[in-house]
Amino acid sequence: MKKSLFILVCLFIIGTMQASPIDGLLERIDSGASAKFRIELQKSDADFFELDQRGSQVVVRGNNYVSIATGINWYLKYYAGIHLSWNNMHSHLPDVLPPVPQKERHETTLKYRYNFNYCTFSYTMAFWDWARWEQEIDWMALHGINLPLALVGADAVWRNLLLELGYTKDEASAFVAGPAFQAWWLMNNLEGWGGPNSDNWYDDRISLQKKILRRMREYGMQPVLPGYSGMLPHDAKEKLGLDIADPGKWNGFNRPAFLQPTDPRFEEIAALYYREMNRLFGKADFYCMDPFHEGGRTAGVDLDAAGQAIWHAMKRNNPRAIWVVQAWGANPRPAMIANIPRGDMLVLDLYSESRPQWGNPASTWYRKNGFDGHSWVYCMLLNYGGNVGLHGKMAHVINEFYKAKESSFGATLQGVGMTMEGSENNPVMYELLCELPWRESRFDKDAWLAGYVKARYGKADAKVLEAWTLLSNTIYNCPVASTQQGTHESIFCARPSLKAYQVSSWSEMSDYYAPRDIIRAAGLFLENAEQFRGNNNYEYDLIDIMRQAVAEKGRLVYPVVVSAFHADDSALFAAASSRFLELLLLQDKLLATRSEFRVGTWIERARALGRTPEECDHYEWNARVQITTWGNRTAADGGGLRDYAHKEWNGILRDFYYMRWRTYFEELARQLQGIPPCAIDFYALEEPWTLQHNPYPSAPEGNPIATAREAYEAISK
């Protein structure tokens, strides 16, 4: 009996040892990879990783699993020439790994590496399944992320809370937004849009979030769950007799109500919320709350009392908990956070690269006292609306980080964060940001870029490096003072007019590089393409850079169209407008060669979540609306939301953007023939596409290198 018990105990210990998340991570990268590494956990006051060699095994030491995973990624990039990106999380490792000739150690005093914006969960992750989430969590571990936002399943918590408060099932469902719009619902900007969701949706979200949290916690990550910020349905006063404030409208949508902190039921409702969150997903040590986000009206609200009520409710739920809040515009309101104890709040300086609020006097969002002694995180926003496009402030992101670290506000700087509205793009900038905490001193952009290029493609190449250097000094060198919201938006995606420039309402973009430099960089990148045929990272970047170059050519052709119309030159107008439309279709063909740039990938993910035909259609409608009109006519046109999440993707370029421009050019051509102008109702043109269910393929079509050559020949004329 004792022998049997001993065997069982041994088997349990062996099973526990084999359950290391690092072993699972390595095996998902490449079958058999775990045997090629020796993993060693060591105690340390600071996060660190160390690379070493023992026989044929590469040794990776660290103080926790995330640090060790970061070390593995560092080794793969800079020793093995393997770059794992969000769309390329698998690789074939050599039988014998390249040795580590000398012990290499990196450590950081910054204890938080944060990931995600609320918006990321809608613009990028609205329709992810567990397989995609598993890859993302692995990517986070490899890049040192230990504080990820975790919003999936919050809708189920809210539905159950409202049912407990006396709302009917239909009333509760009418409050919760649809899959593609939940980010703005959770930030108290709107309610109900895109819904209602089915029972299956809530069941699936609960199941998925449990898997997400289980894996995050296995790695030792600290998930940030949504806390209670005072939000309630707009009819809470009539329905429940509560004292509420009306935060007003957001871009044409009615905001949810805000429960006054002086209402005697605030504490009760907050407690019910946390009880349901705990029941479904367990307690967290970090909760995100962002009341009055993006212009919410605070009239009649005691902001200090509101901050205290939100904070007390969180601490009653978990005395160790920390309030995570976004610094965006006027938020967090100084009066709301003034009396929150230091150490109980972590402020995400959401747009540190362009509008820092940590105390930089050069910022247009300057806060003289920074965050008044609260801990904060240096974040890079970079992407708005999930728009496709090359963009960044490469050198500035480096310099601004060390400037902040060395400033008087550096004492409360606790980490770095990625707060993009949409991901699955611009891998070079995210790679750069994630390395900042692990590099002790300021470093040279060009030297770093040379290492990145070699790691990304597995070998150095002079032409490829020349192309990237040119890009880094042009399109990735957005001026320090610029506050433009993400990429230089493609003219192809703009609503047609004779004054078309930016696509979204709030872009703030301005010319800061020469389009011909991007076309030249695309040609340089293409020169040695045969040496990289079949290299996933190279072919993805080739299509992305060439896509940008084709868009730049379109921007050069567009003024010719406008000038020809104003000159009343029908022949030139016909030729120039035809050339513009040909370039648009050429870009569509180019992007068909990669599934990442196909609208079919987005729509297929949406439909795949449905269990019934009705659910599939509902999710597809959410997917189509978000990337086009965004809202109904009032929100799209009056609220300015249309085209905010526009995408340079195959399929939508051909069937949506091409349709708009062709219709407009046909109207201008009629005017050149002397026919009186006829105003185009663009929303009426756009909405039908959102209601369709015609299939779009997601699998790549065509040869990326051959198609890129065809595109370059067309734009270099």
C-alpha cells in the first residue's frame, strides 16, 4: 500500500513538473523544443532573465515564467535568427541550437508591462476563439507582458447583475452592446449598439474567459478585470428609483447613466457586481474603471466622492486591489484621483509618444504635476481604429521613454504598455516598445533596427536593411510634435470629394514624408526577394510595404484628377480617374496574397462564432458595420464615426471603396458634360454592404512576390 502511494505521489510530482507553462510554450513553437532548453527559476527582487549554456542545451534563467519566456524570445531573436510575430508563432528550430558563448543577463526595475486598450477587444479581438487567444497569450509571455487587460465575459457579468436588480432578460440584453462595439459600452460611451446578443454568446464568453484567465495565471500574469465605475442603464432612475447623473452623448449615442456616489445603493450595487465577477472569473488584484471617458459630462457629480466610492467598492472586494485608469483627454479627472491613496492607483499614460500627461511641458495635454504622485505606465498608442498602415515615431519612442525615466517623474514610473486601439499590424514598433524595460540605457535606433531586421528574416541583407532604414527615417519618423491619430490614412479609403485627404474625422494627419521615398523603399525591399521566398515574415512585410507604396501612388494621382476636373479637361479627367481606380484594384489584388489583409478573414472569424444561422448573420453584421459606417446614420455622419475603423483589405477595397470612388467619378464626369450636379447620399451607398452576406475567401490567392513585382512596376512608371 505504501509503495503504491509512493508511486502515485511520484507520478503526481512528475505530472506537475511537466505542466510548466514554459514547456507548453516551447512545444507550441516547435515540437520537441522543450528538450533543447534548460529552464531555471531563481528568486530575485527584480525581474530578470539570463541566457547561458550547459552542454548542448541553452539555459534560460529567470525569476518567474514571464521573465523566462522573455529570455527565450530574446535568445530566439538574437542568437537563432527566429522572430515570432503575432501571425507567425511557430518555427522549426535547428537540431542543435546556436550556443550562448557568454552569459547574458537583462533585468528591469519596472515591474509592470501592460497590454491592450479597451478598443483592442473590439477592433481586433471581437471574434477571436481560444486558438487565437492561446497564441496571443504566448506572444505576450514572450514579450514580457505581465499585466494584460482581460475584458472578455464582462457582458455576462453585467447581464446577470441587471437580472438580479430586477431587469427583465430583454431589458438587460438591450443594455449590452454587440461583439464589435463592447469596448465603448465598457468605457461608458454607449449602450446596446450592435446587440442584443444570444444566450449562446454569453455562455461562450464565459467559457472563453475562463480559459484566457487560466492561461494568464499559469504564466504568472496579473489580469486586469473591469471593475465597477458607477455605470447603469439610462433608465435606472425610472426602473430602480436611483439618483443618477446624465453624462450626455458620445458621437450621436446616448451614454449610460452614472450612479451618484451619494446614492445609498451605490455600495450595494457595486458589491453585487463584484460578487458576480468573482463567481464567474475569480478575484483580481487589478481592476480598470474609466468613468466619464472621452468627454463625459460631470455636471452635478462630486468627483472626489465618486472617486472614493469607486475605490472603496474595489477595496472592499479585494483589499490588495489596484485601480487601473487611462490617461486620455481630461481623464482621470484630478479631483477624482486626488484623495486616492498612493499605491492604490496605476495610471496608463495612454498616448505617451505624442500627448504625454506624465509631466512633459512640451505636451499639448500637459499636466504640471503629472499624476500627482500616483504610479504610472509609459504607453504607446500608435494605432487608431485598427487602421492598416506603416506609422510610428521610432527614435522618439526610445528617447521619450528614457527622458521620462530620468525625469523627476521617473520615481513613480512603474512600467511600459501597449495601448493600441487595434493590433495585428506594425510589428516593428511593438517589438521596440517591449524591449525598452530590458535595456538599461538609451540606445541607437539604427543599431537596434539592424538587429531587428536580421532577427526578423533570419539573416542580414544590405538591401532589406537599406529599405528599413529609409522607412525609419521617413514614415516611421513622424514629427515629435505631431498628434496625428495613427497612420497616414489611405486616400483610397476616404469618402470621395474634391478635397479628400484624411479618412476618419479625427485623424489630424499632415504630410511629413515624401510618398516617393516609400515607393523607393518598396523597390529596395523587393530587390533580393528571391533570397527570402517562403520566409513568412519577409513576405508579410513585402506585401505591407508594397501596399503602403501603392497607397502613396494613389495620393500622388488624386491631385491630377482634381486639377483635371477644375480645368474642365474631360480627357485628362477620364485618364487620371481611371488610373486612380486601377491602382485601387491593384492594391486589392496585392492584398489577396496574404490572409492577414483579406476582409474574408475578419468576416469568417465572426461567422465562426455563431451556433445558428441567425447568430452567424448577426456577428457578420457587427463585423461589416464596424469597419464601414460604424454606427447608424446619426452616429456615422452626424457623430463622425463613419470610416473610423476603415481597412485597406482585399475584398472591401474592391466592393466598397472602389464602388464609392467610381460612383463619384461618374458623377463628376456627368458634370463635365454639362449635366447639373446631383448630390450623392454616401450613407445610402454604404449601408447595403453592411447588410449583405456574400462570402469572401480568407485563404491567400496568388504569389506574393510575383504580385508585388507587378505592383511595383505599375507604381514606378
